[in-house]
Amino acid sequence: MKVLDATDLVKRYKRTTAVDGVSLTVDAGERVALLGANGAGKTTTLLMLLGAITPDEGTVTVLGHRLPQGRSEAMEGVGFAAGYLPLPSRLRVREVLAYFANLHGVAEPEPAIDAGLARFRIPHLADAMASELSSGQRTLVGIIKATLHRPRLLVLDEPTASLDPDVAHRVRVGLEGTCDADGSALLVTSHNMTDVERICERVVFLSHGKVVADGPPAAVAGQFGRANLEEVFLHLASEEKI
């Protein structure tokens, strides 16, 4: 069953077509990376998939609900996290998580919060003020916040950007544990190809607003005659500047 089905998405701005006929599906439980250099159309595509902006052409269906009409219903089963999203600074971590658990209607928030803190190895931060967290700690709390309601689709925008290796490892292990435990599908954007190869079973590369590759990481690398995804990314990034 598809949890996400986007067909022929087009988004135009005044002087450019940012997304030009992108189609993308994510099956239940699948782990997919949406990749591309800056300017490839990745962010615009992600915003359309979340219903934050409306495509000029094409359709998006999330969890059986057509966007934008069914966005409220669809987003009940979606979790979203990004390192750039702020947390309420005057609350403690447990209070932040309890607030969002209640927003999502989590029946038993405390066990869900404890499980999330343990999975991402930060139970010691439960009573810390959100304003005192490092950027890496905020990222971990943000991901836990997005997974408390056991979403059927988890969308993460650059979850390991600018993180030190230890925190990035916690993100990877925690995400794998979350997806395994809850059966959540994962759609992630990243510039860290090592993380992508470890987490995702399928990658979709965008270039100049179009899908140029879609498949398992090794197959995509082979398609371009490259040894790994890092080399594919660098190759496509150089073309993006032409």
C-alpha cells in the first residue's frame, strides 16, 4: 500500500520552473531518500508533498487523502522534523514532548515519551530546559516529537545536518528502531550520503527539477558509473551549476 503518491508535480515561479514533472511514491514501511544539490527542486518538492504549497500541476495523495483538500486528515498520520524548527524555549524537554503528544491525541503520553527518550539515548535530558539544548540535542528532541504518535509516514528534512558523529549515529540508530517498532515509512532529505546508504533502501535523485534516478543505492550508483552515492551527488551537483 502506498502511503505517499505524487504524480507529475510542477511548480513554477516567476522566472523558473523549480519542479518539472516529478512523480514519487513511498510504500508502507519503505525508507526513501529524496536527494539533490541545492537548486535541484528538492525543497519545493518536499513542501508540495506536505501540502505546505500547492503544485501548479500534478496531484499529491498522502495516506489516501488528496491534497490540499484532505490535508488535515492526512497530516494526522504524518510526522515531520527538521533541525531548523524551534522548540518552545520556556518548557522543559518532557513538557515539550507532552504538549505535542497531547496535540496528536496520544492516549498514554508518558510511556511514549519515555520510549522516545530511551530510543534516542537522551533520557537524561527529560528535565532540561529546551533553551539550554545544543543544536544536536534539539534535533533529537524534534525527531522524538515527530514520532510520539507513531506516524505511518515520517518526513525528515536534513536530520543529521551539522551534527557531530556521535549525535548523527544516535539519529540513525533511533530512526531504524522507530521504523522497525512502529512500521513507519520514512522519507528523508540529506546531503550526507553515508547516512542515506545506511538508513534508506531506495533513493530518488532530482536534478534541474526532474527525477533522474530512482532505485536502491547501489543500483543508482551503477546507473551513473560511480562507486557510491557521494560520487553521484557530486556529479549531479556539478551539472546543476551549468
